[in-house]
Amino acid sequence: MKQTFMKILIFQLLSIFTLNSYAQNMTWDYPIKPGTEKWKSYQNTLDIVRDLQMPEKVLKSISTEELLKVCLNYPFFSSYTASNSPFEGLNRTLDSFNGFDEFSNRKDAGNVLFRFYSGKQISEIDKIEKGMDKAGFSFYYCGYELLLCNKKMVPKFSKEQQIDILKLLVKRNKEKDLHKGSFGFWGKMTSAFVANKFAVLLGKKDTNIDSKTDNAKKLFTERMLISDPKVIDTVLTEVEIFVNQLK
């Protein structure tokens, strides 16, 4: 019960953080937002999701860059933090939003997301004063790293971009380590999962390990479910070795 309450609290706080992150300079904004009286008046989540959908006219006229802002600002974007599998949780959330469906179908979606991730620096957290806002930034950052390996997005990246993303993920995991107080285990877990997805895509092979560890590793690398936290360090080590071998 306590864990469930904490997950709900984190989601609510992250929803407000996410909305504040991209609310400025957006060509289209959501008609209802977390924390408002209108939001509280809804009886169920399905009705909220229905009313958060983008109008067809806006979907077809908005630029891909602006559409990404809208997707990252989706009020339920941070709900992935309440899922046992953050990766699967984010995928389910995005599948329910027509804005992401439109974004993932754009020809330039890969280039737009790649530029966004390349330009978003972890060092931005140093400019944030409040501890809760720092936590919000870290969960939000991990969220769009998970977005990189969404099944609809991966084919949008060229091989060169996939390599660059993998190298960036390894580099930024080390930067996360400098901000353990904010990123902690969650940041490392996300780096390991997403980086491994791209490493496997680029040819990484699994090393031989005992069956017990292999089951835990498979559970993590395929679904981002944790049965043995030690697997995360194992995966990160393998990924770093693979990256050092890339030409």
C-alpha cells in the first residue's frame, strides 16, 4: 500500500514538472492539466485520455518539432514511473495518445528525436534548486531515453544515429553517476536497458553465464523487469566493452 501511494505521488509531481518543462512556446496545449479543478472533476482515467487527444486539424498542421514537445508534455507521460516495467509502461501510455501515433509516423521523427536527445544535457540539473524538481528532471530524462528504444522509433534512426545514441547513452550514464542523489539506481537501470537495446541492434552478443543469472538478465534486457539488481552492472559492463570495440 505504501509503495502504491508513493508511486501515485511521484506520478502527480512528475506530471506537474513535465507540464512546466514544455508548456512555454507550444503552438498547441492540452485543454486539461493535472492539479486543476477540471482534471479532478473526471470520474475515470479513460475519459481524461479521451479529452487529451489532439484535434485532427492540429495533428496534420503542427511541425514535427512542435509535435515532439507536445508528446513529451503529455500529462500521463510520467505515469511510466508507476509501472513494474517502466519501458512497457511508457509504451502503453504513448499507444493511447494520437499525438505520438502521428509523431512516430512522420518521416523526420528520428532526426527530430535524435537532435533533441543530443542537445538535452544532464548538466541542466545543476541549475535546478529544489530537490523535488531535480528528481522530476531525472525521471523525465530517463523517460525520453526510454522513448529512444520504442519499437516505433528505433527504425527511424539511421545506423550512424544508432551508434551515436549508444555512445551518448554510455557517456551520459557516467554523467548520471556524478548526480547520484538525483538519478541513483533508476538512472543506471534506464541507461543499461536502453543502451543494451541499441548495442544488440548493432551486433552485440550475450556472454555465457549461469542459468540463474541468465534468466534474470533476459527478464531485464527484454522487458526491463528486475529480479536481480546485479544484472544491471553486468549489462552496463558488456555494453561498454562493445562500445569500445565499435569503429
